[in-house]
Amino acid sequence: MTVPRSMNRAESFNSGSTVAPRRALFRLEMLNPSMKALTVTLCVLFLSFAFDPVTPFVALVFTVAVTWVVGDISWRRWLLLFTPFVIMALGYIWTAALFPREDTVLMSPVLLSMGPLEITEAVWHTALSLGLRTLIFSALSLLFILTTDPVHFILSLMQQCKLPPKLAYGILAGFRFLPLFREELRIMQQAHRMRGVGKERGWGKLLRALKRYSIPLLASAIRKSERVAVAMISRGFTGEPHREFYVQWRVTKADWCFLLLMLGGVAVSYALAALFGTLEWYRGQL
């Protein structure tokens, strides 16, 4: 039996992609998923130490620019997914402005006064910083989620981070089952409606519907898991750490360039905040 040759990352991506490649130094979709996750985690960690409006704002503009220039992402899809986080950030800003800490109210000049509502400079600074932190963390998360294939991420975790194969293939199997469970649920709902069961309205009917659907889905999940376990064992998936992979992921210069690029953007954000005199470290302001 001949072992198939290793597929490089360009072949593995283009085999399932319909998006035309852009001319760039690297593409986010082609980067090592583990290195991409490490980069995003470091950026979130370093940005969490700052609590001023300028640092997260500059980092947000830089992250959005990198996402749109280097990543093959639809602008409409990105805006659709980013809009809930904008609404969440506005809610944080409004809440922080309405219910500030007493020390921030007393030690700062008033910017806006409308009846009982008074927004001081320190309160507005804290509220805006909180909202922008939410946006930059959301933008970094979307950068990773929208440019990373879950299967490639698991394979990279096995190859670079030494994730146990038993756990990795179990996660992959569960991920593959999600569309099947959704389709089975849709079929059961249509079958019940054909037999006169209408749409469930009210908490009592929803609980009964949950019981009616959960038991068949659980039984189906048990049957599928047994079949997958037998199939994996018959094909040699016994949990051995040393295996041959059809898709090989390696850490390349492009991965290190992306890491340095993102960390450089964070450093520039701190530098601009210090230049404008607004840099402030997080010391429990919330």
C-alpha cells in the first residue's frame, strides 16, 4: 500500500476554495492556524494592559486593514458579523456613562449635563475605552475565525502543539456531526407537522418539544458515535502519537512575518497613545 504524498498548504486550500487569490506577501487563509491563534492571543493579551481610547482605536484600524487587505473575506459578511459587537460596545459605553464609579465623577470636570445625568471627562474616557476594547477584541477574533478552517486548525494543533490524536479526531467527528443533527431535527419537525403537531408556543410546549426531539437525537448520536468508533479502529486510528498526515502544516517565514506584523501594530498603537499623552494602564478602573 502506497502512502499518498503530503499535500502542501496551497494545494489543501485551493482544493476547496472558490475565491480568487490576491497578490500579497501572504494570505491569512494560508498561514499556519496554530501560529495565527498564537498571534491573536498575544495581541489580545498585550492590548488588555492598556485602558485608554487611543491604543485600542489604532489597533482596531490596523486589524481591520490587515483583515481586508490580506484576507479573502467578504466585506458584507464581515460587517454583518461585526455589527452585533458594535451594538454590544455601544451598550457598554452607555452603561459605563450612566453608572460610573463615584471617584471618577468627583475628580474630573463635567463634559455633559442633562438633568440628573452628568458625564465627566474621566467617565467618558472610561466608557469609550471599554467600548473600544470590546471592538478590538472582536475584530481580532473575527480575523482568526473567518480565515481559519476548523479541520486545518485541529490538524495544526496535532502537528505543532502535540494535541492527542484521540481528542483531536473526536473533536473532528463531533464537528462533522453538527450539520447531520441539524438536518435530522428539520426532518423530525416536518414529520411532526405532517401529523398535525403545530409550532410550539409558550414555555410549557417548548419544554415538551425539547423532550420530544432530544431523545431521538440522542439515540441517533449514540448510534453514529459507535459506527464512527468502529470505523476509526478498523482503519488504524488507535490513538498512536506518530502518524502520517495527508495535509502537512509547517511554520514558515510568512507565519513569523504575520506575528511580527501584528505585534508591530500593537507597538505602534502604544507609541501613538504615548505620543498623544493618553496612554493609561489598566489599574482596576472598572
